[in-house]
Amino acid sequence: MVTTSPWPDLPRARRGFLFSFDALGATVLVGLAVYFGTNTFARVRFDRERIQVWAADGQVQVSGLYHYQNAAPLPASFSLGLPFPVDAAHPAPSLFSIAETSADGSTSKPVAHRTYHGDIVFRLWFASHEEKWIRVDYVQHVAARSGRYILLTTNQWHRPLDFGEYILHLGKGSELDASNYPLTAVALTRRSYSFFKTDFVPNQDWEFSWRPPMAPIVASRGTP
């Protein structure tokens, strides 16, 4: 088979330059794809979170605010997963949403997500040294008076959280039963509890449970 050169009239040196330029362009494109398409070179940090949980019989609702910062002078993208605490008594959430929000929560815009090998994933884009607040909300129907918030995934960032605040609100007619992190009652209410951590490296997820109010004990009078 006879083939013709795509540049039949160009000198050999010129053709070599064009081949080199094409190779350079391909290398640049591959480099950009690796830089922006993977987390390998990104210097994104996760350093703060504020979590509120509303718990009542049959349902746990979570609203989380998460702070991320691009520590690099170059733009960056970063892919994140959204894990849920799922077991026989705690099925996958029926509703969830992801949004980019302002620090005070006054403005927000949805963040697109997709399913990858059964996991919920989404990608954030950062300008140089940009900071972002991301809000995640989900509703989980439960078959037990208990819940769990995943904290151990924080260790995948290989640095402690600067601070984390965690608040549990119990529904009317429920009382706190147990929490593996010590809780303090929030002022002015007996059904809201919280704990606060700085320089936080979790060694366990947050697990909590609640119970119906205990019936008052009425002393009986013996038969005279």
C-alpha cells in the first residue's frame, strides 16, 4: 500500500517541528486532564464543619455546612464523595441535596452530582486560594430510635479539623438516651444538645439514641 505524507511539500525539519508541536500539545492536554480531572495535584483542604441533626421517631434529618479552601495559587478542581450511614435499621436517605452556599447561608446554588459505582460524587471548582462553603441536607427514615453521623472519613484528609460543631435536636416527646461523644444541653432548651471540637481528629463516628419520656413514678398508698 502506498501512502502519501500529510505535508508533502514541507521540508523534513519543518515536518519534525510540526510533529513535535503536536506531541507537546497532546502532552499539555493530558497534563491538564490529570490536573483538573483527578485529585492528585490539588491542594484543597477541608478544615471546618457545622452539623445539625433533627431526630424523631422514624426519621433523622441532617444539615451540614462544610468549609473547603484551595491552598494553591493555581485554579483547581476536586472530586468528593457523599457517604451515608446505612445498615438494616438505617436505609439510604430518601432525599438529599448538595449546594454551594455563603457563610451565613443567605445565598446558595445547587451542585450537580452523579452516581459512580453506587456512590454519590460531585466536583468542586476553585479559583486561586478560593474558599467555599458547601451545604449537604438529607432525610433518612429509620427503624430504630438511633442515628449515626459519619466522622471517620475526616481522617482521609490527613490533617485535623480546625473546628467542628455538632448539634442534636430531639423531637417533642423524646429524651436523650445515649451519645458516644459527651453532649451539653443547649441553653433554653432540654431537647437540643451539642459538642464542639477544635484540632479534631475523630476516632469514631458520632452515634446517638433517644427514647420516649419516662412515665412519672407515682407512689401508691397501702391499704389502710
